[in-house]
Amino acid sequence: FPRDTFASAIEAVDSEYKMSLHSDYRALYALAMKLANPENRYREFSTGSKETLNLTDIYEQSVEFHDKFYSANLITLAIVANASTDRLETLAENIFGKIPNKNIEKAQNSALPFPTNDKRYLGKKVYFKTKTNTDQISLLFPINMENFVSVQYVLYLLDHEGKGSIYQYLLSRGYATQFGSFVSLEDSQTIPIIVYCQPTQKGIEDPSFIVEAVFKYLKEACSKGVNVELWESVKELNELEFRFQAKSDPEDLVSNILDEMGITNDARKYLGAPSQLTLDIKVENEILSYLHPDNFNLFIGSSSFSESHATSSAPQLTKNEYYYNTPYLDVDLTEEQLELLRNVQPDPELHLPQPNTFIPNNFEIYDIEEDAGGLPKEIVSRDEDDISIWWYQDQEWKQPTLYTGCMVFPAQVTRGAKTWALEGMIHDIYGFVKDLASTKHGKQISIQSWSLVKAGQSVLMDILMLKKLKMFSTRCWMFCSTWNLIWIRHCLIQPL
């Protein structure tokens, strides 16, 4: 390595680190690391900065590390390119084939970051000050399985937003405006499932209600075990999402592939189409068994929390996370609090989703009659039901897609208000078309008063329908009398 390039490399690392200083996600991640087992590298600072790299022998350490660990058997390679697999294999061999294989044994963590039910690292409640004005409540559940597993079924249970969901339960009671879950693949021995919500002021003042709702729901899921029909429908939905996924930026795609392949060899079977997955009831139920009150940490963040005094919602934040400069305070959940969560009673308004029986299976595309008229087209207007439904699809790109949209609003709303709301919906739905057009064909598509404009000329877009499609997966907006738009994501509506 040229010694004179190290200064610029350190500057690049430091610049990337500084870009993340205002990220609430990075702040949460750093706080989670502080709670982890110190014998596991999960707790270590994972980014790097000018301060941590400003060592007198940084060059010598880097060369020594390269000489020792830069071995072919420790390297994961992913190539994304518009070329045949034979061509890519040749490129890989020519560019990387000379890397020596030193048969270095991969370093393993000596201990789990969050050993199951270990109260030294679990059962914590962390109050912290957010970087933005957004409040958040998160629950971290470490899944310590012997082999890498897919947690898509559990994520679906947590993420669904229909009747009986945690999201609807909290939203309807005024406790949260967003709810969902995700996983963080930072350690090969643990899959942390993070359940998060964006609470309202009511929710940040009473976070115990939100936490109890989560455990009421999880208790039912665990007691009933995996629902085979629901698991299969989740697999089918994931297969549709995989099949019709939008094109990814090559840099993002190759990075995601490396992240997943780099965890463990067991993870590689989950990189392909979801159709390759098979149900293992024992494994699915084992995953569910980790979602209980003795195996989680709770994080409550708000910009209103203070390091100088206690507030009505949080104690004084007397600690500070060093790398991201986050004021926080961690305390143990009391035995009384844990016992309350262990013994939550079921609520009939919190229940698991039903298997989806309306998954589309025929994607044949055909044009409707030529005189269909311009877009948008109102296909239903029933005053007795106070409902108006509009639908349409783009014909220019001729790609079967589940990315459709509808708007539902009271019939008494004025026509002008309908027009305004509908224009916003069209813009959201066809935003991806604009990006595609500007990059591949040099065309510009935008919204102007009910019509799409291409190359400066007003044009009408023909309607496409999916023949024999039983159910559309949509983005759905509800237009309320308060003139607010409520965004209900991944709703299912039955076509007429």
C-alpha cells in the first residue's frame, strides 16, 4: 500500500462517519451495542473515525492485518453486471484469482452478544435523546439460533396492518402513527429482530401501553404456533414481490448480496427466490419462542428528553454515548414490570392475520376498449355507500405490476378537492415512471391537471387491466373530512 494514500483514506472513513452522526438509527445501534456482551465484537465501534484511526503505526498495523487475513478462503465476492455468467466468471478469475488462499480460520466470537435470558445484557430500558424531532420506541429481540434462519414469517406477523394488527390497535387508540419491524445482520451468531413504532405524544407519555400491546399479540402468536396456511401465503406474497421487484441500483444490490452472503454459508440459500424455501415447523416455532419478555431490551427516544433535568416522560439523561454523542440513561426493567408483561391477557382486538386467499396468479395483460377515455377514470361512484373509486394503469411501459393505487373518500367531497387529491396520488404512483423515463429514454413525465405531460405535449395514457386478477396489492389512501390523507400501506382491495 502506498503510505501517502492513508491520509486520504482516513479522511474518507471519517467523512462517512460524520454523515451518520445525525442518524437516529445509528444512535440506536450504538446504544444497543453498549448493552451487549463485552466479549463479543458486536459491542465494538463498527465505523471508524479520524480519532480512532489517528495512530502513529496505523500503516504498519494495516499492512500486518492485510498480510495475515487477506486470504481467498475468507473473502466473499459478488459481481453485478450486464453480462453472461461465463463472462462474469472470467472477470472474477482474472481480477481476483491471484489472491492467495492462506487457509486462515475465520475468527469467531467467543460469546453471544445477547445470551438468551441473560439479565446482564437483557431486560434493559434505555431512554435517549433523538437527533431529529421524531419520537421512537423500539424493542430488540435477539434470535440465537444455531444456524442462520429466515424470519420472514415473524416479520409478516409484526408488519401486517390489517384488522387485528398491532398497528391498527395502536393507531385507533391514538398511541402511534407507524409500526413495523426489521432485522439487523451484524453478527453471524445472532439475528436481532427490532420492533419499532413512531409514538404520538400520548404514546411517548405512556410507552407501557405500547409494549404491553406488542406482548399481547406475541403471546397469541407463540401459543398458537406457526400457521401453515399463513406461512404458505406469506411465501407466495414474497415470491410475487421478488418476481416483480423494481430494478435496484447495482451498487446497492451488490452491497446487499455481500451483506447476506458474508454472514454465514447457511444464509446463501435465502438469497434466491422465496419459492426455494420450505416450511420447517420446528424452526419457525423456535424463532417465535425467543419473542418473550425475558429476552428483549426496550429503547425509548424523544427529542424532548433532557440531560439537565427529568421530564414527565423520562428521567434525567445522565450518560452520554461517546461516538454518536447521544444523551441516554439505561435502567433495569423491574421484576414487577417483567411479570406484568409475562402475564398480559389477550385482547380480542389483537389477533393474527388470516391467510391471504386472494393472491394473484394470472398476469396476462390486455388492453381494454380503445374509447376508454383519458385518465384518471372513475369506475365507481355510489352515493349510498359514500364512496368513489378510481383506477388506471400505465400502458407505455407494458410491464405487469402490482404497483397500483386507489383513493377512497366521502362522496360529499367537492369535485375540486377530489381533483387535487387525485393528482397527488397519480404523482406518487407514477414517480417511478418519471425516474425510469429520465434515465432510459430521455423523456420527462409529470402531472398537470388530470393529464400526464411527455416532451411538453399533453397526452392521455391508456388503461391496462390484469385479466382474471383476483386481488390487487395496492397503496391505498383514505380522504377524510379533516382534509388529511391517511396512508394505509400494503392494503388489499377486491376489484369489482
